[in-house]
Amino acid sequence: MKILKREFKVWYPKHKGPIEPDMTIMLMAEARELLTTWETLRDKDVITRRLKLMDKLYGAGAEQRVRDYMHQVARDERHA
């Protein structure tokens, strides 16, 4: 009797959910980066230029969402 072995095949899960959780993670990462830059440099022009670029990179309303996430990170994560 001959035993057949199946060839090993790597399996990668496919993302089938909405894109919104990924966008939230990216915008929160941007917020953390900008907040750290602000705490280090205290240069408002750099932060303002980067925030104005958010709408172009991530779509309409992204600038305000990043600002909100910056406030949330500063309130909940930085001074805990």
C-alpha cells in the first residue's frame, strides 16, 4: 500500500472585512507620530503642514480625525 503525502502549501488568510479598521490604525499611528514630534520640537509649522497633507493622503476629513486621535492619545496614553 502506497501512502501519498500532500505537498506543503503555505496558507495566508485573506482580509475580507471592511477597510475602516485599517484606516483607523493608520490614522492613529500618524497621530502618535505627530504628537511625539510636537512634544519634541514644539514647532507648530511642521505639525500644521503635515496635518494639511492628511486630507490628500487619506481622504476628506482625515485631518480632523488625526487631530481628534492626537487629543485622545495625549489624554489616555501619555499621562496615564
